[in-house]
Amino acid sequence: MHTGIPMSDSTEKNNTKSFSWTSYGKTDVGKARKLNEDSMLVRPEVGMWVVADGMGGHEAGDVASQMVVNTMKEVPEGISLEKYIDDIEDTLIGVNKKLIEIANQGEKPTTVGSTVVAMLAYEKFCAFIWAGDSRLYRHRNGELVQLTTDHSQVQLYIEQGLITKDEAEKHPHSNMITRAVGASENLVLDVDMQEMEKGDRYLLCSDGLTKHITDLDFEKILSKGDIEKKCNELIDLTLARGAKDNVTAILIDIE
């Protein structure tokens, strides 16, 4: 079971700006789960892409990720990048409040939450906003860079020098995230921005992809080629390696 979003070119919309972009996204339930708790949003016409991953093991993870995506569908393109970022932050804080309310309606305490990573392209800049361990990568001139830092327990261990990045992948706490939409009443989002370059290729993904595909794999696969084919290749490779979780990938080419 998978969902693909056709390639979309926003050249006409963005022909007065510095860049145009083409994007393609795909999500798959994977080999082990019965329900896909990942959701994604591909809105090249307003320069917005989102991956949300419902928190595994919690009730209504699919509800949480879908609420993130469905609410962000309604956000218009900002009149400036700063306004755009503010609108996204306000929207996610609103979703956080609603998810807390849903969680409190049950007879026993629970968490209805989702990670989120969003990329906004505006003129010659891109901004990225995230909470949790869904990631954004950039491939530029043959070099792969992870632009987001996971909000996870193992990332804290890495920063403290307790374990290596390789050890983190198999650590028993590898699924423990420290931030998510709906996880606590005070949502803290990380925000960063940078200048784009023609030829950049960006990848947004859930941790279902990064559990099975290494940075070396990413460098090889993302180096060149049609983004629809490359997106399918990423998903297919994850499935071939067991896909123990739902898996989602969005590729964006800057032109």
C-alpha cells in the first residue's frame, strides 16, 4: 500500500522569483505496520513541503499526523519569509493545543502526537521548521548535509559523547523522541534558514527511511537522476531492507 504524489513544477508560479522547483513525494505503510501513521504535504505552488510521523505506540498517531498536514494545507503563502515562518509556527502551536485536548478526552492519560519537518521555499531562501526525528537533507555539489538535528534521546547521548552515531541506530532508546506536536503543552519548534542554489536537491523524510538507508546510500541515490524515479528508489530500497516502520520521502529540486 503506497501513495504517490505526481511530480509538480511550480515554474509558472515562481517565474518572477530567483528559483523554480520541482517536487515529488511518496509514502508507504511498510512491511510490519497495518496502519500508515505518516502523512505528507506537497504544495510547490506556495513553496511548502511537510512530512509528519504519528508517534508509534501511541493512540491515534495517524490522526495526529493528518491533523498537522490538513491544517498546514490551509496556510497561505506569506507576504515575506518571516511572516510565512510565523504563520507556520502559529499553525503548529494551534495543532499542538488541539491534540492535547484530544488526548485529555479519554478516561486515562495518553499522548496523541506527531513529529513534523517542514520546508518553505521563498524567493532565493528556504526555511525549515521541525520537532522530532523526521529529517531534512540537502544534496549540493556531490555533498550530503543533514540540515535538521533530531530531537531524540539517542541524539542527546551522541551530543554528550556517550555513544557514536553508528551505535545510536541500534540503541534500545532509538525510538524515544524528546519533542513532538502534541507531546507537551509548550511546543518548542526549531527553525533555521539558508540561501538556496540552483542544482540543490532536498529530501524530507520520516525515520522509517533513515532506519534502513545510510548517508552513503543517500549520496549515491540523490547524486543525479529524475526525482520521481529517485523517490521510488528510496522507498523500494527501504521495503527491500524490511521497512519495519511506515516510510515517507519528498524530493525537491531547485532549478
